[in-house]
Amino acid sequence: MANSIFAIDDFMSKLDNRGSYAKSNRFTVEITKPQTLITSVQPSVIEFLIKSVSFPARTFGTTTYRSGGKFGLDVPYEMTEEPIAITFLGTNDWSARDFWNDWIMHIQNTNSYNMQYYKQYIGTVKISVYDEGSDSADSPTHQVTLHECWPKGISAVELGWESSELIDFEVDLAYSWWTTGSAGDIRRSASASRSTTSRSTTRSSSSRTTSGVVTQVGKTPRQRREARARRRAEREGRKQSK
């Protein structure tokens, strides 16, 4: 009897060949703040408080093309990058909210109301997902990097006597573009980075060793001229003594 195309075993086998299901709760987020941002809260301290995040959407803006008034055809004319939302859990020290308020104040200080230059307030956000067998942050199965991102807004926090729920809030992130990386690309990138670091260390060590040898046995041009002059004088002296 032929196997059914709806057989569960066949479906599970094909699923296992693709690495099985991807779980939405196996993720990390790495935030890189602008270099000019001064804040007492470092991103690495609050990244574990991220409750939820979404991969970015990508859509086309379209316009209607008409031919002789007979029909309308939607055609794309630009690509739109939609902002993403990151939800943070609130803590009693309010560190996560303080970090994003500092970033927003860095974009426009409410004391002067001067806007910061674009290159001075953009950062990077990297979202990684993992399978159930991953125990290290170095082995994600998929990764999305948001380039030139900045906080477009931070949500309000509602308080009330009638509720004892945990506090959370959202941050909307705008960005210029995003890129993806597969598991193989990420591993190759990490390997190349380690290899580059190793070669750099080796070159640095070799340079230090060579520099040490030159320092011990090398001579300046003036010292070499003086040494040649002394050797000539010694030869002349030996000739005259004969």
C-alpha cells in the first residue's frame, strides 16, 4: 500500500530535516547604543528584561497604473521599513526605561530643544533566535540586524489601584534597513572574526619580537658612518706601522 501524502510520519520526517519547529520564546536581543550617548545604564544590563520583540516587516508602497482607462494595475515605487516594537518588563530601579529616556533625550534635549545630528543618535539592534538544543549565544539559527536604528517613541505606563499586574512598556524602534543571517553565515562570520583576531595577535607579537631585535642590534645611520670611519682609521694605522 502506497504511503499517504498526508501521513504524519512523512510530515514529521520532513520537519526534522528542516531543523524542526522554531520556537518564539528562544531569542535574545543585543542593543548597541550610539557612541556619543552618555547614560548610566548599559544595554547589556537590561537586555534580559525584554519580554517580546518582533522581526521587522517589509512592504512596498504602490501606485495604480492605468492603461487606456480600461484597467488598474498596482505597481511598487518604494520599499517601506516598518518600525518594530520591543516590550520591556519594568523593575523597581526603572533602569530599562531610564536607558531609553536617555537615548530620546540624546536625540533632542528638552533643555535646549536642539536636535542631534543623525549619525550621532543611531545605533544597532541584533535579534537572534535559537533551537532547543542551543545553550550558547554564539549559535543562533537565524539573526536579524537592524541598522541605523533609534527610538521613535516610548509608551506610557498605566498605574491604578484596581490592578496589581506587572508593569511593562513598549519602545518603537525606527531603522534605515535590516539584514538577515543564516546559521551558516553567522558561524562563518564568528570564525572569520576569531581568525582575524588571531592573525592580528600573531602579527603584533611578531612585530614586538622584531622590534626587540632591531633595538638590540640595529644602529642609526650616524652610528654606522662612525663605525666605518673607525675601521678605515684602523686599516690606515696598520698600513703605516708596516
